Amino acid sequence: MKYKLGVVGDPIKHSLSPQIHNIFSKQTNINIEYQLYHVFETSLDTFIKDFFDEGGHGLNITLPHKSNCLRSVTNASSLVNLIGAANTLHSKHQDEIFADSTDGIGLVEDLKDKCLITSANVLILGAGGSASSIIPDLDACKPRNIIIDNRSKHNLDKLVQRFSSAKEINSSILTLESFNEEIDLIINATSMGFSGTFSWNKDFKINHETVFYDLSYSKNDNQTSFLNWASQFSDKYFDGFGMLIQQAAAAFELWTGVLPETKIRKSDLLND
Ligand code: NDP
């Protein structure tokens, strides 16, 4: 059997997902065909329906379709219902399209050998889709507090309100303005990537053990602007390449039932 898989986005050319899944395929001896699909918003619903009607097994969903893809699904995990977005679709039965999200578990798995989330004060910078998608998995690790800050106060208040009133979330969800303790882990969930010089316009307390993690990642040795900024405070800073691999592994498991080995380096993708 050959699994028909792919990733849908706009733009999509930059995606590393085909290389990652082809490495998983070789490693597990599971036969796949994984394609890039450049799909505009106006064609998204038809594309998803046709893909699964024609025997497709699974899709990764990336920007800007993570929320809008939910129009086309028949069922979703409780996590997707909570965050309102998905990054993985799969179909095990005819006429069924199931939505799930592996971004949060991808982050938590990558952080396992980098820092302890349990009992930590975790600060998230950004209040967009990725901030929302990582909160439930961070919460499941029982941090001391989850603190959020964002450029726009309107989007910050919306996110804080949504998660502080969610019955599934046990952690205190606080704004940085109302927080005065030291931060143990700072996660950059803004989309600043490589644009300009990173800075943050509010102060927070850190210590010499504070870990900095950028959800954005580079494909080579270049550092993101957040990591350039973080390197002046700490030598514990990481980009989101490990999360990219881990979220892909969790999606591969949803599709095939097999969790692949995730020890992949950036250079392995360039050489694939
Ligand atoms: P969204 O567009 O949903 O959110 C963008 C966020 O960035 C908002 O909070 C926005 O603030 C903030 N922002 C944008 N520009 C600036 C700026 N100049 N200064 C301060 N804040 C800014 O994006 P996502 O949350 O979906 O994605 C964020 C990043 O995470 C992307 O780079 C993406 O590639 C990465 N990512 C990585 C993954 C991985 O596997 N490693 C998985 C998922 C995402 P405001 O509300 O004020 O507009």
C-alpha cells in the first residue's frame, strides 16, 4: 500500500515537509507519496474534498488555512475544537475527514531535553494561531503559570479571555502586565522570523537558567532575529526546527500508526 499524503498552503514552495516525510518513509519502510499543494483560499474546500474523495489518506495544513480547513471536516479532536485550528487532516473511512493539531505536542516533545516545563513560569510572546495551538499542550505539562504578551492589546485580551475561561485549561493564564516573577521559559510565537532586529517593548525578569525558544526556524546556520536578541541574555536558546520535526512525526503516526525516529538534522534535509 502507498499512503497518498501532502501539505496545503499559500505560499508552499518553502515547505520542508516533503523531505521530512520522505526520511520517515525510508526509515520505517512505509511507502508514501507526499506532494506540495499550492491552494488559494477560494479553492480550499473543493481541494480538500476532492483530495480525500480520490483516495487521499492525509494532509498537513499550513498558513493561511489552519482555521478555514475546518469548514471541510466531518469531525475534529477536542484539542482542535478548543484552539479552532488544525494542522493535520486524515481519513480512515469513506466520507470521513478528521482534523487534529500536532503543533503543541511537537513543541513539548522538542522541549523535553531542553528545559523543564513542569512548575515553570512560561512566557509566550505573540497571540496568533501558533500561540493558541501550543497553550493546551504546555498546560498539560503543569507549568506554574502561562503568561502571554502581544503587540496588539485587542488580540492579547481575546486570547487570555478564551483560555482563562476554558474548562480544559488548569494553569493560570496571565498577562505580562500583571506578572512580576522570574520567567523560566520564553517562547517567541510572533511571525517576526528574520525581519529586522527583534526587541520587546515590555520588561520582564529572567535568571541565568532562563531558556529562549523561537517557533520560527532557519533552514541553515543563520539565526532568527529573536535568537540573535536572546543570545545577549543566555546561552540556552533554540529555534523551532526540532518542533517542526516533532509535529511532522506526530502527523506521520496519525496517518500510518507508526511513530518515526526524530533525530533529523538540518543538513539531512538539504541532502535528501
Ligand atoms: P499569526 O499570523 O497567527 O500571528 C502572528 C503573531 O505575531 C501575532 O501575535 C502578531 O501580533 C505578532 N507579530 C507580527 N509581527 C510582529 C511585529 N513586528 N512585532 C511584534 N509582534 C508581531 O502567525 P502564527 O502564530 O501562525 O505563526 C507564528 C510563527 O510561528 C511563524 O513564524 C510560524 O512559521 C511559526 N510556527 C512554527 C512551527 C514549527 O513547527 N516550528 C509551527 C507553527 C508556527 P498582533 O496580534 O499584534 O498582530
